[in-house]
Amino acid sequence: MNQMYANAGAIYGNRYLWLSELPSEMVTTRRSGSDRRAQLDNYEVVNTNDYNANFWTDSYRTIMQANTVVDFYSGETNISPDLAARLVAESRVIRANTYFNLATFFGDVPLILDRIDNLDATANPVNPLVDIYQAIIDDLIAAEPDLPYVYDSQQDQGRATRAAAQALLGKVYLQRAAEPREGVGSDSDYTEALNWLRKVRDNEGGTNYSLEPEFENLFGLEQLESSKTSNEIVFQIWRDGADCCDNGVHQHIAPRDAEYGSVQWGNLVGEVPFYLSYEETDERFHVTFLDTIQTSSGTKIYDVNNPGTDDFQHDGPPFQKWIDINSPDASSGNNIFLIRYADVLLMIAEAINEINNGPDDEAYEAINMVRSRSRTVPGTMPDYEGLSYNEFREAVFNERRWELVFEGHGLRDGHRFFQLFEQRVEAHPNYEMPQVPEGMEEDGGRRNDDVPDIPIDVTMENIRFPIPLDEIDTNPEIEEE
């Protein structure tokens, strides 16, 4: 059981974030050409990409362990029936969430729900996406009633709860409803999504989920540990950089020259057009990005208008999310927030807009709760009102971007809001950074990492990744396309 959670955590190291965020219009990399990160950024992923392959392997390793737990504790055991039922339920949630990721990234994948006891059982054909979604939903519905709303012991923090299953069900139904493949989802999925999400919003079972009063409480540089026990976190993967289980993100995000830990590669930054889309009075803008860093030579301030003369080693803005200022080396102990209460509210607003072909008071209340939390100056960032279906849909997409960037929702949301996603991803490579003012010397720090550096063509086909070559070579039931 513990190993299952450990492997589930391994999935959510940097590979998950790279797969989910680099294809979006929000995150880019200074890497180029055939580099594994650049492939994700430029929609040129090949089946030998090791981020892709390792994510696949870690996912099925987790699924195999979940299958073993479900099989073992579904039979006769020496523990109480209630505990056995809970352990099975936890395993079903982890298995469902893992398949949900595979469905997002790959589409049709092998569906393995039984314990594997011999090598013959490892040869499995791919199953259609409609079957994968149904298995995910079946697991979560079966698990939900056997899970506690809360765990009493601090040692049990991070385990799947009933609210986590409910929120994940809402997210899965919402995703299936918008799946572009014919015959997978239906409009009734929006109603199912809304019903499950309302249970979380309304704190069924006496839970106490709510928005943090300040966005900084979640992602401020000093709030890494306190954020882990926030009432806003509905479902998370517990990490601890000091003891064993860091998430492997910090060193890739920390700006070069910044005095955070011993390694700062600065491999990933924000795309400048996305950075410029925030309002100045939005707290999320100032907490999401790290504009000011301390270095051995003094303070450096990122200036998007003068990227060649600000002595900063990036054209794109560095992220503050995932920075661990107490990192002794390259590790980071940030928890992986899979579902926050803000996400739940925005999904409620989205589902209502789809059901009613336009927003109602409940939808406006949900989206404006999230928006108003980040308003730093009264009279700015006005609440949404009087919007059409399409206008509200774009507002939801924007709020999800500003609120949830670099939390693993980038590509998945892109599937649901495909036209908006496609337009922005394809437009950003055309952005040109300001030139160095005449008469001023460029500081030599340019990394050409403001936006992807080649034209991008986003299609319904390439928003999912190829099955890894390693799987094709070892599984006789799968052929290379």
C-alpha cells in the first residue's frame, strides 16, 4: 500500500508537469531542437522521448500495485472489513487517477484491472478511450462510499478521501463530456459533473474546504509547509524534500544565478504573452512569477520591456510556484496539489455554463469567488456579469489559466477549450520581444525562451502523445503507428 502511494508520487515529479504544461500557451523552455523538453513545447514528441516513456512506466507500475491491493483486500484478510474496504477504495482512487492521466496524455491505452501473476498477462492490447473512461468512473463510484471524509492521524495526510473521490469524479465527467472523439462523452456528463462537484463545494460530511484568504498562502516563498494543511487542498500528493521524496521540480524552475539551493537550471519559464495577460492588480500575477531574485552579485529584477538590459538570464519570466527557498541542494518538498477548492469552483461554473448554454447566478458566484480573492486594489478586476455563453466560457478558461498555471491542468484544459487553446498556442511563436534600445549594450543574458521558437500546428491528433517505443517493443499486442 505504501509503495503504491510512493509510486503514485513518483508519477507527479517533474515529468507530469512537463507533459501537462509545456504543450500549453503558458510555459516554455530555453531548450530547443530535439531536446526532450523542446519536443513537448513544439508538438514534435517522438515515441523515444524519455519523459513520455518514464511517465508511462511509472503509471503502469502504480496501476499494477493498485491491482494487487484491490485483489488482496477484496478477499479474506486478517484485518477488519471496514479497514479492508477503505484500503481497496484508496487503491481504486489511485488507479482511477492514474488512468485519467493516461487517457489525457495518450488516449487509447491498455486497460489492466486484474493482478498480474505471470508474463503472459503482460501482453495487453490497447482499449478504446470510451472503455478507459468508464473504468475510471466505475472505480471512483465504487470507492467513494468507503472512504473517510478526513483522516485523524497526521501520518495519514495525503491519502485519498471521500471528497477527493467526489472532486475527481466531477473532473472526469467534465473531461469526458468535452472529449472531441465521437461517442466518448455526452451532454449528460456535465450534469453528473455538477452533482459531484456540488458535494465538495457544500462540504458534505462536515468537511471544511474553502478558499485561502490570500493566494500567497498557497504559493508564497515562505508558505511551502503551511500550504500543505490548507483547507483549500482537496486532493494532493505529499512530498518531503528533506527526508526522501522530493518532486524534482525546483532545480528546473529556479532562475539561473538565484541563490535557492545548489542547482538552478532555469529550464522552464512563462511564455511572455501569457505573463502579459494578467492584470497588474491580480495577486496571482505577483505570486505566480518570481520577478526579483537575490544573487551573489546583488538584486536582479526581470523587466519584460527591456529583456536584453535587465541583467536577467531569461527572456521569459521565471515561476515562483515550485521554488523551495530552503532547498539544501536540488531537491524540493512542495506538495503536488491535484485538486484545489478554487478548481472545484471553476469547474462548477464551467459545467453550469455548458448545461444552460450560458451562466446563471450560481455560475457567476463560483467564478467571482475565485477572481475576487486575487483582487489587490478595490475597483479593479471587476466581477463578471452579463456575459454570453461564449464570453463566459472564455472567462472560465482565462481564470483557470491565471489561477492554476503550472499545476498540471494545462493540456487537459486545452482539450476541453480546444479552439481557445489552439489559437493561443499557435499565436505565441509569432510574439517578438522588444529590441535593446539604441545606444545601449545588450547584457548577453538572452536565452530565447520567451515563447516557443518554431511555428506550431495544434491538431486533435497531436494533443496526445505516442505510445512509447519501449512498450511497443515489449508488448506484442501493440504495433507502432
